[in-house]
Amino acid sequence: MLQARGVEILSDARAENRDGLWGYTRLDCVADLFLRAVGQDVTWSGHETFFAVAPDTLAESSSETLRQKYWSQVPVRGGVAFSGKQGFFDCGKAKRLLGWVHPPNSA
């Protein structure tokens, strides 16, 4: 069973969007992901969950500025330093299992 949670139209980077970490997913990329998921010969049993989010944010501020302003108390895994508008989600599992990669907004 495929289940999408939190798919919504692109939104801006207002402070109230901080719980979504200013992430977005283009609708054509969601469709591509679903087609890959249903078209794959499944190599796992049970279910898998993963993030499917663009590698950048649509915020006007840099990701590090947003992190410091809204989430400074949260430790960053692996000591990652955010550059530019780098997204906060790790979508490596979607790439590994389905070969899915969301292009950045500038693409």
C-alpha cells in the first residue's frame, strides 16, 4: 500500500512552516516516485518508509540561518553544516530503494 502524508502545494517559508522544515515536493516528482514504487520488483518484505522531499528549500533565508533562528536547540546529525538553501531531509533511502531523486528548484 502506498501512502502519502503531507503532500501539499508549494508554500512559502513563513515562520509557521518551520515544522515542515521549509521543504517541498513537486507534484510531478511525487507522481514519479509513486510510479517507481508500483513498478518495482519489490526486494523487501513488509513496508518501508522514507522521505521524498526536494534537496533544497524555497525559503528566502539560508538553511543555516533558519536552523539557528528556529531550531538551534536541536543537534545536527553527523555535524552537518548547511550551505545555501540545502534541505533538511535525508532522502537517501528513496534513492537507494527506488532510484528516486528530486531535482532542486533551480533545475
